[in-house]
Amino acid sequence: MRINSRFFSATALVSIAIGFMTAGCMEDNPIDYTTGAVAVGDGSQQSDVSLDTEDPVAVSLMIDNGAASTSNTAVTLDMDATDDVAVTDYYASESAATPQASDSGWQSYQQSTSFTLSGSNSLGVFQRTVYVWFKDAAGNVSSNSVSASISLGVYDTTAPTAVSVVIEECSYYIKDPGLMTAYWETSSNPAALSAGTYTLAGDLNAALADETDAEIESYPLLSIPTGVSVTAAGDPLDANVYFRGCEDLSSTTSSSVTLTLSATDDQAVTNYYASESAVTPQAGDNGWDNYSTSVSYSFDNDTAETKTVNVWFKDAAGNVSGSVADSIERVGLSGVADRMSAGAIHTCTIKNDKTLQCWGANIYGQSTVPDDLGEVSAVSAGGLSTCVIKVDGTAHCWGENGSGQNNVPVDLGVVKQISAGQQHTCAVKVDGTAHCWGSNYEWGSFVGQSNVPTDLGLVKSISAGRGHTCAIKEDSTVNCWGSSSIADLSVPGDLGLVSSISAGYNHTCAVRADDTAQCWGANYSGESTPPADLGTVKSVISGKRNHTCAIKADDTLQCWGDDSFGKSTVPSGLGSVKSVAAGEGHTCAIKVDDSVACWGSNMWNGGLTPVPAELQ
């Protein structure tokens, strides 16, 4: 019997086909949507089985659940998209440029996720828009994006941290290269001027004991701005200005100092506010200056007392820091200038090198500076005597001593202010207590001008006149004692608080808290009647006999009262002044360029008005 081979061939083909079909039903082979291929059991692929060409569809996006604004760059994105197979990834950006499937930055798709907005280096409110695209496993990117916007407020709520303030005094050397060994030392910096003439005064240091030329010229050289000229003795200088440096001070005779500042902030410190008031300023107050690590500060007044400077800091957002403070003893001025004082018929001034120079009548040696005196920080010329505070804070007096006014008590110790009267002397110790010595008489009668009242308490400053004494108490009120024969003790009821006081021969003047001058006592020549046009003042000085002078707010000088010898007639070309001294028949002033000018009586062999050449 013959077997039909065609039958077996057909049967075999059917069996094979069934086997493939069975295998296909029993094994789940994955589809590669990027190629449309199916992987079979032997690892090979069959093409054109399936191909995903449909893009995902972006449906919606919200930032922080639809919030309109935020102050945080970290936000939450809630998103939704659909796809015919499945959404696998998302791409979020603040750029509207559509990403490619192969770009970096795609993240696994989830309907809620975090996102960080771009920040800003500036303060304010900024619009931020986020765009999101979606992708499937086949690499199809949604043809559309969804976007959402939110306002990002960049707010700085962190106040600066005040680190420190240090009161310092800076010094400079000035040299003309044409003068081989000629130097001037000064605490003022002509390189800080914007225009004008800077006139050097004082002694020319032909040789400096502690520093060589090479050492001086190793200091930083400062540039003098265009429009600023430097002169000495009327001659222009080709000046080099060397910054010597600054030192921390415990006391000063200067009316201005350097503040070295330090503060930090999470953004940046932009401003500082320096004041002798402890009241915290508001961000919008006047008085804020641009922040720098080294700034100049001028005291509110020239009263000899402990000066405390408070400093606050501010950032661009207006956040104000807490305060830092530093204190210094201001020695000198209170009835006498810190660098100049006039006796009845002699005058003394402290030079730039802190040595003392006196001229005029010398009947009792009041104008002869002791050889061993050394440097001084304050001077007060009495009737025919002279007293100083040395740089170590001790007091020293010489000249006429008929009433013991020059006999400084051995237990006096360190003082911060001294005032020499007609025949008595007073001082304020560093602890704020007042002490007086010398005469207690006037015209043979006991008046007690040297007897400090037991209930006086601590004082800020003191001023000795002829037969009376006045002091500013800690609460800034005035107390006077001694002679009352011409009502020089009758403190006006409306005087109020004062910042400085000056007791003269028979009258007294003070600067009130509102910076106006008020005088009382003898008024023989109008010395106790300030001119109606005087305005506000920085200081007022009662003369030794019947005239008064004041430095006005604009630094010009005005005098009134007795004009014998022209002592109350201010020279027309005097200009601005730094301090003034009023004697019995003459007046002297230190100009802003540190030169000295005097006018009035010229008795005693020309010793009063003619100023020594080196001080002019």
C-alpha cells in the first residue's frame, strides 16, 4: 500500500502552524514601541507587529494648588496628561522651548511633584511661568505643553547683624618731594576733600624721631583730587599724602573722630546710622549714610564728657539691626576751647603736635610753658595763670598763685576737664565728680566759689568765672554757686537743658538743647544779650570782661558786647573757625586751616594780637 506523501506534508505544515499559534498564545512577548518589533522566544525579533506613533496629550498644570503668589522658590506642580498607551515622563522648565525626547531633564511622570523656581538677586515681585511637556515609552513628545504662572516675591526679612564700632584717630604725613626731609603730621586728610585749598599749619617736622623717611614713604600713598591744593606758609606744595594709620582712643581733644565699622547681612549691608542718642532710628529717618568700614564722625557738641557713639546698620530691604556702641572721653571744651584759651592778657594754644604754646603778658610766668610739660590734651587760661590736662590725664597749673589757684590737689587724680577762673580753678574727674581749689573771696568778701555744693552730684562739665562757678549736672541742668552780687548765679528759669556753659568775669552763657545761646548776669555792654540774628550756635564763650563770642552753626564767628580795642569786631576775612577764645581786651580764633588769628588789644609789648609766626 502506498502512502500519500502530500498528505503528510500538509499535516506537518498544519502542525507547525498550530505549534506557532500555541506558542504565541502561551508566551507574552513584549512590544518595543520605538521600533514596532516583538521579541520572540529565541531572542530574535519580528518586525511590524505593533508601532506607537500617538503623542501624549498635555491636559493641565497648577502651581501650589493654583496660588497667585509665593515667597518661596520651592513649589509643587500638579499635572495631568493622557496617552493611548501610557505617559512615562514629564519635562518642566521656565523656558518655552520644546524639549527633544533625548534631552536631559526628563523625569518619571507623577501627577504631583516638586519644582524650584529661579530666584532673583533683587528685591521685589517677579512673574514666574512653568511649562510642562509629556513623553511616552515610544519617545513621542506631547505636541502641546501646559503652563501656569505665579508671582514670586523676593523679600529680605533678615536684619543685618551689628558686629562692632571702634572710635579711632587717624593720622597722615604730608610731604613735598622737593623738600627732602620736610614732613607735616596731621589728623585731617586733604585727599578726602572734593575742592578747595588745604592750608598746613604748625611746626614743620624736619626730622621725625621715631620714623625714617623710608618708613614714612612705605605707608599707603593717597591721591589728592583734582581741584584741591595744599599750601604751607602761603606757598603751594607738590604734596604727597601718606596714610599713617589709626589707633583706638580712650580720650581725644578733637571734635571729630574716625569710626571703624563692622556688620554682616544675608544680602548686603547698605547703610549705617551713627548717633550719640540711644534711640533706634527708623529705616526712613534722615541721617543714614552709605556703609563703609571707615567713616568720619563729628560729635554733637564740644562739651568735655564721655561721648558714646551708637551705630545701627540697614540693608536694601530696610531691615534695621540692633546697635553697637563705643565710648571716648572728650577732654577740653567747656568755657574754653579744646585747643585755645585766652587769659586776661595772654593766650595759649595746643599745636598739632600736642605741645603748648603761649604768648602775651608774662608778669607771673603764665606764658612760659614748663620745659618738662610734654604733650597736653586741653588748656585753660585763667586771669593771670594757665592750667592744662596732660596726655596722661593729670592736671598742671602755673602763673600767678596768690590764692593757691595753681596748687593742684595731690589726690586729684585723672581729670577729663579743667577750667581756670580769675583766682580759682575747677576740674571734673573721670568719675564725674567736681573739685575746685583757690580763692573763695571776691572783693574781700567770702563768696565760696571754690566750695563745691555737697548735693551737686556728678557733673558733665564745669566753668570757673571770677567770683562764681557753674556746672552742667548729669541731667543737663545748670547749677551755679559763689558770688551773686551781679546776679551771675541767677540761672534763668526758662534755661532748660544745656550742652555747654561758659562763666565769664561777671556773666555766664550757655548753649541750650535747641542750640540757641542764652546769657545772664552783668549786662553793662550788652554782653548778656545775644543778637537777634545770631541763630543756632555750636559754642559760646564768655569773655574775661564784658564781651561774648559764639561759633554759629555755619562755623562763622559772631561777637557782641563791649567793643573796646575792637575785640568784638570780627575781621571781615576771618571765614570759618574751629574754636574761639575771649580775653579781657582781645579775641583769638583757630581757623579751619588750623592757623590762628587774633584781634583787639595789643598792650604788653605787642604780646596779645600778634600771633607767633609759626601759628599764622
